[in-house]
Amino acid sequence: MPESISYHAESIKSLKDPSEAAIYLEVVLEEGNPKMIRKAFYNTIEAKGGLHRLSNSFQEQFERFEKKSKKQVKLNLASCGSYWNLWD
């Protein structure tokens, strides 16, 4: 019997490519749904190896983003600020 492929695992694998991650984030940001934007950032962070592998500065900024995004009904690229620069 063929082994099933995890959609999440395949998505995370594809997000390891910075250009794929950028396209993914751009599409989700265009939608503006804070819940989906948070999920997109969680997925790209997971693809990068986890939050603990990113700089302390990024971790602090991401924590502020999480709090802000939970209070807003709609987000856009401008309101996400430097979080877009995940791959730097």
C-alpha cells in the first residue's frame, strides 16, 4: 500500500526555498486575514528551523506582531513591518 504524503510536511519542505516562502507570504498578506497571516509566518518559521534558530531581535519582533495581529481584524504588508524579512 502506498504511503500517504503529509500536506503540511510537503508545504514546510517547499517553504525552505526563500522564493517559495516569499510568494506564499505575499499571497496570504494580500488576503489580510490575521489568523491566516500568523499561520503563514508560523509555517515559514518552521521551515527555517523554528523560532529558536532565528535572531533574538526577530523573536522579539515576532512576539509583538503576534500580539498586534490578534487585536486587528485585517492586516497588510505595512502593518507586518520587518516580519517580511524572515529570510534575512
